[in-house]
Amino acid sequence: MTSLSAAFTGELGAFRLDVAFDAPLDGVTALFGPSGSGKTTVLRAIAGLEHLKGRCALGRHVWQDALHFVPVHKRGIGYVFQEPSLFPHLSVRANLLYGNHRARGARAITFDAVVELLKIWKLLDRAPERLSGGERQRVSLGRALLSQPRLLLLDEPMSALDRGAKEEILPYFEALHTALGLPMILVSHDIAEVERLASHMLLMSNGKITASGPLNELLTRPDLPFHQNRDAAAVLTARVVGQESDGLAALDIAGQRLLVAGEAGAPGDAVRVRIMARDVSLAVEPPSRTTILNILKAEITAIEALRGPDAAVTLGLGNQTLLARITQRSVAALDLRVGQPVFAQVKGVALVTGPAQ
């Protein structure tokens, strides 16, 4: 089971969908795009909830082709909707057990493991009406997991939550792949959410997939719009070197040392870090006597003038890519050019706990 392979065509009123893609099953694939681009329709077609023309297979398991259409309850899929869909007359425990009773085959994901992973043991005897929005979505997620899915589909599961509830539930989604190794397809129009959770991305617009590939490859591609945004970021893979005595973790990225706050894991572990373009400044000579701890040798691979005074600078860091957002005046003052070696001064870096690429 190496990938989810799908191709769908169909017309829904005036809207036409025409997509074909392969999504790897070794992490989280994000279906990303603006509202109305067809993301949820694609997800429903994968689940078998929308019967469009096409083909869909999970590895060697063909769910749909010209001759066959496997119904949704036989596909082994867990589905988490935008709005939590709990049975109001059942307790949290009974809602979870409903998912367990629907499971087919061996139970690899146990009730106790889900309750512990999602930290919902204190909620088991409550009614859904007594739960917060974030708690209801955690229970919905738990019920989906207890159906023993081979694939988990997440349809903007945090879009109905306020900022506080979203921050409450995000760590649970981040922990899912690490804890269970379960492949997931995430629908989202929130790029910050995608950066935290996904390792692969399918970019959708007007019913078509316009780009696909590893997350950081798309985030930093000059022909795509992400690097032009004020919140542009790169998500890179690093290896844990060890924990420092002052609470910082030492990482290795492209043979260079990177320090990050918090505990990163055991030495040798692969982790992901997110670096905002606005937190990267450039120097043409090695900086000295500076408060910035992380200074990385890099090479300029592209420079693009943006609207207003800023420029986006794309940097090669080994076989990975970093972004910097600086002023066009700074580009001119330092005479920055493609192919030039520079020192990237990283003012802020954050661990993200989704699967490392």
C-alpha cells in the first residue's frame, strides 16, 4: 500500500471537477485551496459518498473503476467532518464504542489507546451537549479512529472552531501520525494549519489540481504564490543532535547546527522545523557578536521583487530550500545575486510535529 491513486471527473451544477493525483501513504497529504475549489467534493469521492466518474485505489485495493464501485462502509475509511457529528442521546463512551462496533477485522487501535491519545478519559460519561467545540471534535476523531480505518479523511476539521479551540485540538492531530502511523488526507484552506500537519500537498483551484509534491517544495516554488505572502514560511527536515543544558535542542540541518526551544526528541530522530521568511535576514560576511543564535550558510537561488518595498529571496540549504523576506533596498545595497553565498540569520524557528519528509 504505497499510494492513494485517484482520478475523478464530473459536473455539479455549473461547477466542473477534473482531477487526477497520487497521494503517498507515508504521512499527511493536504488538499489545499480556496473555498469552492472542489476539495470537499474530492474527499467525498474518495470516501464513496460522491459517485463521480473515474477511478480510485488504495494501493492494490481498487475502490472504483469502470466496472466496480465499493460502497463507503466497505472501504475501511475514517471520516471527520467540519462539524462534529455525535449522537446527542449517547454518552461520549457510547459514541466511541459505536465506532468500535462498526470496525471490520482486527482491532489494531484500541479503545484505551484512543482515550489516552486524545486525553478524553474525563469526558467519557458526559453527554455531547456538555462538551466544548474542541472536545466534541476530539470525540468525533476518536470514533473515526475506533472504526479501524486504513485511511483517515479530515474535512476541514478545525474550520468551525475559534482560535482557542483550534490551538487546543491541533496537538492531537499533530500526534496522530506519530502515534498510529495512519495515512491521512486533510482538506484545508489554512496554510498555517497545513504547514503544521502535512508532509505532502495537492494544490487545488477551480476544480483542478494545479500542483502537487512534498510540502516544502510547493511552499518555496517561485512560480507558486506562497512565497509572496506576508506569512510565507519554509518547513524543513532536520536531525536531532541532543538536548542542551539551557533548554534548547540542537539539530543538524544540511550539516549545520540549528538551535530550537523545547525538547525535540532522541538523538538521530528526524524532525520538522518551520522558519518564517520574515524571520530570516541575510549577510554577505560572517556576522560577529550578535544575539542571533542560528546563522546558516546558504546560496541564493532566486530573487523576486514583490509588491511594495519587499523582495522574496529563495535560498538553497543543502538539498532543501529556505525563504527570506527582505527589502528591495537591502538587495540593492548588498548587491545580492543568484548563485551568491550568504549567511542566513534565523531569528525564530519552531518545531512542528507532523511527519518528517
